[in-house]
Amino acid sequence: MVASTIPVGVGTVELVPAEADADVAAAEVCPQLSVVVPAYRDGERIVGNIERLAGALSATGLTWEIILVVDGDLDTFNAAWPLRGSQVQVFGYQANKGKGFALRYGMSLARGELVTFIDSDMEIGPEEIGRMARLLALYEADVVVGSKRHPLSAVQYPLLRRFQSLCYQVLVRRLFRVRVRDTQTGLKMMRSEVAMRVLDVALVKRFAFDLELLALARHFGYQRIIEAPVRIDHSFTSTTNLRAVFWVLWDTAAIFYRLRLRRWYDRATMGGRVVLAATLPGLLTTDPGPELGAATQTEARRG
């Protein structure tokens, strides 16, 4: 397998294949930063996107790992597999379970002192991650939330979409008292303690996992949640996918029911992890041989 070389400024970063440096990787201490990347239907674009992310992480001055979770898409998994190395882990499973499920699975594998997640399309610039880490340290925050509605954000955002987002955030504030202006942007950073506490009980499989994470963080006493500006290289359409809107609202209602009415999150000490393990589909494999089979990926998860 040929190592991938990634330009960073005037130098390069080399992603060493895991087969070539497995002993060194195993001996390394835990990284400062774990970045979980859920991926679905990215195909060949995933290689360039992960290379861009790796370059941005190398510029932070932190030690890091990327945990790429392919959500039931064999083409993307096969395209991403050659990137696997001492700093890049590639996992995938056979059924599409939703972005929230992929994030929860990836968080369960994270070893870093800080845990971040970012969408695989890199429409949100991964260069923001270093700035978010500095903000988290400066303000001693528990969570830093990338926000399209931050006054310093650079986003092409139609007026109708802004109004829809505002309505949803008003609803969120009334139901959960989460005081951020944008819960749904796909870039967030948190201390590992926060991520693991939320992971213990989180259940959302689709798009409202971001809200569940923030609502639970606040509920469990992690009050220092701040917003950070983002740059998004995408022109949003003036309308939204009605099916996606339905599921976000459905999951929002379910989170409220479990949190405020049933108090399920307080009683189910490890319920989220139990459900995650019980519903994890079979892991994706590659063809070259048994060393790349599901058993090997299972052991990698445990390591």
C-alpha cells in the first residue's frame, strides 16, 4: 500500500499505512484531539476531503486522530480504506443507520482529550477546528459549537432558511433551555468527559443528535457552551427537505419526552451504549484477505 502525502504549508504530512507502522501506532499515547467524521455517499471525494482535514489538523499543533465512520456505503468505504494509517482509522458497517448513529459509534472509539465531529463533505472548513480548540482553552468551555448564525460566520444563507432556523432555535430554547443560536451545524468540539457522559445515554440515530448532545450536556451540568464562527463553502437552497424536517421534529419531541417526562436519561445509566452495541450492524470488510475482515475491525475497536 502506498502512503498518502498531504501538503501542509511548505511541508508535507505523510499518512503511513497501518501495515507499515502498526507497532509504532500501538505504542503511541492517546492523542490530544479525536475527530469523528461520519460519511455516506461520498465516493472518491472522501480521499481529498480527509487529506484536507489531515492538513488542517496538522496545522493545529495538537496530536490528533481521525475516526472515519462510513454509514452503510461500501463504495465510500472502499475508497477510504487506503487512507487507513497510524492517525486515520476507517470503520464502516453494512446498513445505513443515520448520521447520529455514526457519530455515536465514532465517539465510542475516540481516545483524545478533546472530541470533535465534522461532516465528511468538508463544506464547513476544517481549518476552524484549531480556532475552536483555542477558544475552548481560553474560555475553559465544556463545548464549542460551530454556528451559522454567529455574526462573524461566512455563510450564504437564504432569508427563508434563516427564518426556519430561528423558529427551530426558539423551540429548542423553550423546550431545553439550550442557549445557542444554532444547534444543527455539523462542527462541534467538546472535552472527552462531556462526550463520554452523553454517549452513555444518547439514543438519536438521525439529524437531531446534535440537539440531544447539547441538551444532555446542559442537563448533566456542563453549562459552559459557547459558539464559534464558521465558514461554509456551500450555497444553501431556499427550501428544506420536508422529510428531514419531519424527522428532526420527531426526534426533538422524543428527546423532550425522554428528558422531561420519563426522565429516562437519568435512570438509564449506560442505556445508550447498550443500545448502540445491540443495534450495530455487521462491519464492512475489504477483499484482500482475512486480515482485513470483520474480526480485525472488531479488535481495532476494542484497542
